[in-house]
Amino acid sequence: MSLLRFGVTLLLFAHSLGDPGTFSVDYENDCFRKDGEVFRYISGSIHYNRIPRVYWKDRLLKMYMAGLNAVQTYIPWNYHEESPGRYSFSGDQDVEYFLQLAKDIGLLVILRPGPYICGEWDMGGLPAWLLNKKDIVLRSSDPDYITAVDAWMGKLLPMMKPYLYQNGGPIITVQVENEYGSYFACDYNYMRHLTKLFRSHLGDDVVLFTTDGAGVSFLKCGSIQDLYATVDFGPGGNVTAAFDAQRHAEPRGPLVNSEFYTGWLDHWGSRHSVVSTARVAKSLNEILSMGANVNLYMFIGGTNFGYWNGANTPFAPQPTSYDYDAPLSEAGDLTEKYFAIREVIKMHRKIPEGPIPPTTPKFAYGTVVMKQLQTVSDALEILSFSGPVKGMYPQTFIELSQAFGYVLYRTRLPVDCSTPTPLSSPLNGVHDRAYVSVDGVSAGILERNRAISINVTGKSGSQVDILVENMGRINYGKSINDFKGLVSNLTLGADTLLGWTMYSLSIDEAVSQGLLGETKPTAPPAPAALSLPAFYGGSFIIPDGIPDLPQDTYIKLPQWRKGQVWINGFNLGRYWPSRGPQGLLANHQQGLYFRECLFFNVKMHTREKCFMYYHRAVDTLWDLCSVAFTKKKIIAVRLDVCEALFF
Ligand SMILES: *[C@@H]1O[C@H](CO)[C@@H](O)[C@H](O)[C@H]1NC(C)=O
Ligand SMILES: *[C@@H]1O[C@H](CO)[C@@H](O)[C@H](O)[C@H]1NC(C)=O
Ligand SMILES: *[C@@H]1O[C@H](CO)[C@@H](O)[C@H](O)[C@H]1NC(C)=O
């Protein structure tokens, strides 16, 4: 009885923060101190922006049960400030709720609010609208950049302040910038400005830090006074030598690896990255044996939903899956690596006992028949909310006030092309992929760095439609000012193409409002021919009478080429099975397709996942969501349109 009452009391307090504490660097004893005691963190990276909110608790619990005592997350600026001064912090963007959950579960937080985060995220987390100033020097003292940063941090950091450990919250340390020593600018005034800015909002007590590659050359421009310098490095190398680099910048204080790589990122067209569990376990054990602090990057990767993936140079965008070969899979499932890491941690720290949240069940909903809806060209009036813009020369996405997705550029053939004539982008200015048609017939695809010219035929005056896809902005290095669209002129033979009509497309809005209709039936294109960019729709029913539905699932697009999938208006992400690696994994490793359809449903019906846990605080089984959970049977939910844009 008394035990039960204790549990209830705890639940009541679950949504307030705790007592203020202290957290600091002890330089004399080379460690952190938490509430006066020697403290070492073993943390894992989880990006709330890559996981649907309904699963945050499940993933955090799995991390807690692995023996971690902290989690690390980035805050992507562009995810929260879509246009200047317009902030979103609700639903999947509710970072405060995420922090509260971590705190309730018993995990501390290492916060990395940028402003630049890298993270294989569009433009490294910087909002594309910064490019309204064409020659802006990002991540520097450029006054326009600084003005935007000050405004953003003026919004974000006061929100974070109550969550600092000193104020009873879970945040023990806060990173300033990210691997700044790898950036060309090396602008100490910028780093000094950020330091002052962070201090002015967060106070003098919080531990602020930087992270750089484990080499003296990186630390040269990355570290600065008042910010504790840490390093990042993966498994397999010489751990002592890597920490020697940190010692170069910080002769005393705790050893910290802020990004210990459990796996690695992927690019379209390259093999899926895999890092052996044995290597990860061995190096992790070496790091922990030295008494060092560590953050495992990633502990769970998750998904680049919608258009959020970034790209590397030479231009190589990352796929929808951010699985990362992490200990928890993209779908949040337990892997062999998870258990191996747990065993290593167990040798260094007492880990929680009790059942680990199980892998979530998946369900195969069967084949979804897809019917052709309108082509993009046919649907222009529906898709172009703002109407077209006319100009002599092509304009970029930003000039057309569009950040993501697709823009249609239309012009006419100025001369007869009775023989195949090259339509080219001599300056490689198609950013990033263009689907070209002449008078409603597909003519070919131009692609950044890969295909700068195709041949076209047609009569003078024929309509040329060029649908340009933004495949994700560069997130690392000196090319992060990544303009999208047609960023230089196109030529036809020797002539520059002129007289453009440009349609900024609000596809996501049109899809979620169900505006796309079916087309009049036309003869299906010959199988080998390129099809025109078109929408396809289909629907499926969550069957009745099977317990625990709806469940997660995976979408397979066996004969499809490239495009974007929406389910019930939610933009799941890009598919490109012909280039892979996402599609190629199907045969041997289920689970690396797109994250499924289901959480939409879960969201719509506010169904919470429930697990019984052995919880350290109450030392008994504790139903973690008994308060929020209302038992509601969902019967035969119809998932409306499973929309796809197909090229
Ligand atoms: C690792 O690096 C340290 C310090 O640079 C060096 O003393 C040691 O010999 C290296 N170990 C191996 C196995 O190379
Ligand atoms: C375009 O046509 C010319 C002449 O037929 C040919 O030499 C060239 O390879 C073609 N280019 C492409 C990109 O197909
Ligand atoms: C296209 O060419 C014209 C004339 O040379 C030039 O003024 C304009 O800046 C070019 N446009 C782009 C987008 O490169």
C-alpha cells in the first residue's frame, strides 16, 4: 500500500522540475562534479527531430535501460524557425516536452543548440532564408548572420534556461557551435560573440563546451577560452592519442569524447555504412577504462522525414533513413550492438535491472494499389498557390521565396530542333535534379555533377517544362551556402534560354488538403520510357479484429524509381530504390526502408504506448503512462491517401 502511494506521489511531481543542483568542471581532479560528487557521463545521441513524438518515451527508456545516464541532442534552428520570427515548438517540435521526458526517466541532457549543427541535416540546421542575403558569410561575424543568430538564441535559450541542472532541470552541459575548427572561417570574434550570447541568456554557472575533431589542427580554430574543449572520434583508433589532442587544448579537466561513432551515415548511391559491433565494443571499453566521459553518436538515428536530409560535397545527398547502423535501429528496434554496448557499460557502472522495452511489432498491410492522379504540369494551378513569376532569367528557390521541395520552370524552344540538340547547364547549375519535358513528353533528366546536358527535339515554340528538385542542402564544409533551383542559365545549342515562367509549388499543402484529382485516362507510357512527374494515390484499411493494430510497417517500392511519399498528408520522405542503398537493403535487412505509415494513426488517435517497467526510483513495476493512457479501441481506421510523387 505504502509503495503504491509513493508511486502516485512521484507521478504527480513528474511534470515539475526538481531541486536545483550544481554541475561543474573539476580541473584539479580531471573530472566533472555533480552536486559535489565526482561524476562521469555515458551518453547517447538521439535527435527528437528524427523520431515521431509518440516514440520519444520508448526510445529514451531503451537508452536508459542500456545503462546510459545522459542523452545528447541537437536543436536544428531551421526546424523551429521556418521564416524569420515564425517559431514552431509544438507536436513533434516540442523540445521542452522531450527534455521533460528525459528528466522523468532519469536521464541527464547534453544540449547542442548550434546555431550550426551539421548533423546530416539540411544546411547543417541553418535556415535557408539566411541566403536572402546572397553573399552572406555563414558561421562568421557577418552582421546579418549575427542579427539572425541573436534573435533566434534570444528566443531559444531563455526557453532552455529552466531546464538547466542548476535550475532543477536535466541539462548538464551546453555546446556552442559545432566542430567550428573544421570550418574555413576561423573567426574568433564570432566564437567570442556566441560565448557572450550564451552566457547572457544561460548565466555563468552552466558548463559551456565545444567539440572538434581529435587533432590539434581542428582544435586551433574550434576552441576558445571559457568554453571547455572536447573532441570526437570513432572506434578502431588509438584512444590515448585521440585524448592527447584534447589535452593539448585542455591540459586539465575531464576527458570527453562528444561523438563516439557507433556507425556512420549513408549517401544515395553508396553502400549502407556498417561498423562492426566488436570494434565499437572494444573502443568503448578503452574509453571507459580511462575514466573518460563519452557520448555515443548515434544511439538511435531515426528518419529524415520530409525534405530534411542534408548533403556532402562533392554533392552527395543523404537518404531518408538515418539508421546509422546505431544500437537502436531506425525503427527503434533492439540490435545485437545494443546488447553488446550494454554489456560493456555494465563493466563500468551499475545499470538498471528489469525488462527492456521490447522491439515494437510490425504488420504487413499488403499491396496498396496506386492509381495515377494528375501530372505536375496538369496540376500547376492547384500546386502553385502564389501563381507564377515571370523573368528573363531563371531565379533560385530563395528568390521565389521557397525553401524546400520542387519548382517548375517553364519556357519555350526558341528555334526548331529537328535534330537532337543539347539542352545544357554549362555551369552545372541544376540544383539538384531536373525532370525535363518538351510538349508534354519526357525528354530526360539533368542532375548536378552527373548530367549537365541532354538532347531534345521539337518545333520552335514548343513548351519546355523543367521540374527541379531540391535534394537537400549541403550540411558540411565551405559550400553550405547551397542555393537551389536553376542557379545559372540553361542553353539550347549555342543560345541561352530566356523568358521563364516559374511556378513555386506548395505540394505539401495541396496533398494535405486533398486537392489532387485523377486525370483523364491516357495510354500508359511504354514501360522503358521515362514518365512525366506525376502523382499517384492509393489507400488501405487497418484491419479489424487483430489485437494491437495499428502497428508500424515499412513501405516497399519495388518497381518505382524516385519520388516522395505522403501518408494522410504527412510527408514521409524521399524514395529512390534504383539508386539505393535504402531499397537495396530489403533482401537481407528488413527495417531500413522508410519508416512506415503507422504513427500518423497513433498521432491522430493519441494512443500512447504502454510498457511495464522496473523503475529505479520507486524500485517496483511502474506503468509509465497509466495517467495519460485512455483505453480506446481503434476499429478499422482508414488511412486516406497514400500519395506519391513519381518520376
Ligand atoms: C597510442 O598513442 C600513444 C600516445 O601517442 C602511444 O604512446 C602508444 O604507443 C600508441 N599505441 C599504439 C598501440 O599505437
Ligand atoms: C546528343 O546527340 C549527339 C548527336 O547525335 C550525340 O553525339 C551526343 O552524344 C548526344 N548527347 C547526349 C547527352 O545524349
Ligand atoms: C544569365 O545570363 C545573364 C546574361 O549573361 C546574366 O545577366 C544572368 O545573371 C544569368 N543568370 C543566372 C541565373 O546565372
